[in-house]
Amino acid sequence: MGKKRDSKICIMIVPHTEKVRRLTIPRWLPKIFMAAVLTTITGVYLAFNNIYTSHISLEEEYDQKISIINKLEEENRKKDIELSKLKSENKDLYETTNEVEEKLAEIERLQREIEKKVGIKSPSRGGGMLDDPPQEITEPVEELQVLKEVLEEKERELIIFIDDLEKRLEYLKTVPDLWPTKGRLSSTFGNRKNPFGRGIKFHYGIDIANSIGTDIWAAGSGRVVFSGYKAGYGNTIIIDHGNGYKSYYAHNSKLLVNRGDRVEKGQLIAKMGNTGRSTGPHLHFEIHKGGKAIDPLTVLK
């Protein structure tokens, strides 16, 4: 039988003045030590890689939110333009404009707070990339998540607000508050001297005098429910605005829209004339609310 293989490592220490010393260690000890070192290095690498991957994922998700915010900001810039056009005609939209500005300011504040947390600049301010990749996330991930949830809620609120604003603007277009023509106000709503005889007669609208052929515009958006000759009124157009209002345009020389047509506020619909029972070229304009004639001057802006 052969000699049994030695399972230990012998280390000899030779000092200058003393006798030789011998240190014996098992062969498996260096292997265990190397395995422990490799395991530690691998664990540290995997932990660092996991943290880095999580951070990159948060950056990508945040970039997506920034993109959504930029789209919302662009939509709001378009709405601001529409509001600016309507301010001169609708004084009650001033308060709405302030609400829009407050919503945008609140979203901007939240956006800047998130940017500060992760060290990212918004693309709308010339950034969109990391200025200096952070060595570590200095704020708790939970706090960042709460801010993101608040921002998402504000985004939803803004979308609902924009939808409500669009409906309100659409309604305002149907209110017949635009002056239907240019000229001199020759007669108002209410009792007046009968222009065709003696006594007092109630006048159900206002008269605006000008020359034959002067443009007549729709006072509000709606659908034409009558376009033709009406006894006493002459060539007449009646528009149903779909919100309880109807507007009447009488004594025209020419009608430019037909029954069933959809017209927009400010659209040319007729030419001024002197048809029907009239004392001269003018537009007889009436506004009815809930089936009853009301003073147009209480509606016109």
C-alpha cells in the first residue's frame, strides 16, 4: 500500500536568531477563505447593480411623467390663446382665466419639487438628462412616490377642469350676445309710439338702422329654424341656440342661410333691407328666452 497523502500545509518560519518554527494549517482553509471573499464581492456587486437598476427605472418613469406634463402644458397654452380672444367679449371669463393660471402654477411647483429630489431638469427648461448622476438616492423612495401620486392627481384634476372649460366656452358661443349688425339704434324694446298710426304699441325687439345691404351676423351659434318671408317681418331668419334662447332677424333684403343650417356666432347670415312692414332700411332684432320676448339690450355685450 502507498503512503497516505498529507492533507495539511506546512509553513516554516526561519528567524535570524531563533530556531526554525513550523506552522501547519489544513489544506481546505485557504479554499474556504477564497470562496468567502468571492461570495462577498459577488453580493456587493449584485446589491449595487440592483440599486442602480432601481434608480434608472425611477428616472425613466419620471421622464414619462415629464412628457405628460409637457403635453398638458401645451394644451393649456392653446386654451390660454382661446381665453385671450374671448376676454373682450365675455367679462365673466376673467375668473376662469385666473383658475387656469392657479392650476398651472400648482403643477409647476410640484414638478420643480420632484426635479429637486432626483436632480433632473424638465425638457421644457432645456434639460431632460441627469446633470451629475447621483452617487446615491439621498431622499427616501417613499417620499418621492407620494409626490408622484400627488402630481398624478393634479394632472387628473386639470384634465377634468379643461373638459369643463371647453363645455363652458361652447355654451358661451350659443348665447346670442353679439351685436348682429352695425348702425344706429333707432328703437328700443317696450312701449313706443305706433309708427304706422296713432296710439302706443309694444315693440318686441330693437331696431338698428343702416343702409340696404349692410351685413347681418348671427348673434350666437345655433340652428336655423326659419328662413323665409314672414308677415309684417318681411324676409326673416330665426335661430334656435339650443339653450332656451332664440333670435329673430327681420326686414332683410337677402337671406344667406336656409332652414336646418348650423351657424356659428358671428357668421354672415343676411343683408339688411326694408322688406315687410318697415319705415326704412333697418334690422328688427328680437331675443326670446323660454318662449318669451326679452329686451335684447340685457343680453348684448
